[in-house]
Amino acid sequence: MSGTVPSAFSLDDLARIVAERAKASPDESYTARLVSEGQGRAAKKLGEEAVETVIAAIEGDRKQLVAEAADLLYHLMVVLHAGGVPLQDVLQELARRTAQSGLAEKASRQK
Ligand SMILES: N=c1c2ncn([C@@H]3O[C@H](COP(=O)(O)OP(=O)(O)OP(=O)(O)O)[C@@H](O)[C@H]3O)c2ncn1[C@@H]1O[C@H](COP(=O)(O)O)[C@@H](O)[C@H]1O
């Protein structure tokens, strides 16, 4: 563990950290403990963090929204790792979606 705050940090960086720490001892790593508890537990935590993010957003609490959004993204990385889904697959899907607006995509489904 570095102990220093990196100047630039990406979801790729976080996904790599999660994959690495998932191999650690559950006694020494929250990531490893959550992964060892199974996808159901990790998904439940993701849901909890999503709700906490919703509450922070509705309350207009920007500082808390930053903290809860960070929790949410971290727990999403754990769920993706536990589900064997590379972050790159999700990012490629998001890249694919840039070809059209979300409104156009929704309209195309209704034909
Ligand atoms: N980004 C995070 C991160 N965000 C949140 N959390 C942890 O997620 C847990 C959420 O705590 P909660 O109180 O919401 O829930 P809980 O403690 O599971 O207990 P309950 O309330 O659910 O019963 C806390 O232990 C937080 O520290 C994180 N744990 C780790 N990381 C990253 O992962 C790296 C490796 O961490 P370890 O795997 O612990 O080495 C860290 O250096 C960070 O970069």
C-alpha cells in the first residue's frame, strides 16, 4: 500500500488495486474479505452504497455525495471483479453508446 495520494487516479487504477487486493488475506484487506463473502454480499453492499449516494444527492450534500459516490464506484469495481467482468468491457460498452444519444437509443427500441 503506497500511503501517498496519487495526483492522477482512474477507474482502471482502482480496478487494478481491487484485483490485486482481492488476492490478499481477508484479515488484512476489506476487498479480500468482501470478495471472500461472495457476490451476493458484494452486490448487497453495492446496493447500500447506491442508496446512500441517492440520499446524499437528494439532500444536496455535495461533500457527502463525493464520499458516497466513491464508495459506490469502489463497490462496483468489487462486484465487477467478483463477477469476472473486466472494467474494460464496461468502458467499451460506454464507448459504443457514444455513437448516438440516449434518447435516440431509447426511441430505436420502441420501433
Ligand atoms: N476505495 C476503497 C474503499 N471505499 C470504501 N471502502 C470500505 O468499504 C467499507 C464500507 O463500510 P460500511 O460502513 O459502509 O460497511 P461495512 O464496514 O462493510 O459494515 P456494515 O455497515 O455493512 O455492516 C469500509 O470498510 C470502507 O473503508 C473501501 N475500501 C478500499 N478501497 C480501496 O481499496 C484499496 C485496498 O483496500 P483493502 O482491500 O482494504 O486493502 C484501498 O487502498 C482503497 O484504494
